[in-house]
Amino acid sequence: KNVGGIRTLTWPVGAVVIVDVIKEHSALKEAVGMGVPVVALVDTNADPSMVDYVIPGNDDSPRAIKLVLDYLAQAAQKGTEA
């Protein structure tokens, strides 16, 4: 809703990061349909079969989400510097 969908993003999109695959099922389906790799924080109550890179963890805990997203942001920053 906020971005307007993957189709309106500037290409190439390297990957989409999803925190809760159950709540964001439409974003997951759209990314898979467009061929965009999906990195997702997946809890035990979710099906990770459509996710390319699964990060097992608690997708309900703000501290856990912040930890994972901060780590991914640092890795992305290092990747752009190289």
C-alpha cells in the first residue's frame, strides 16, 4: 500500500526484505511473481517455501526485528562500499 507495489519501483531491485510473511503475503506473492529475490524473517508459524533466503527468528518481537534489519542494513552498506 505504501510504496505502490513492486512494479513501480526503480529497477533493478536486488531483493525484497519481508519481516512477517503471513501479514505481508501480498508483497511476498508479488515479489515471487516478478522474480525478485525474497529475504524474510520467518517464525515457526509461517511457511517459508516461497522465500529465497530464510532468516529464522521471532517476527513479532521489535528487538529481534531491529537486530536483524540493522545487520542487513550494515551488510548492504558494506556491499555498496566495496
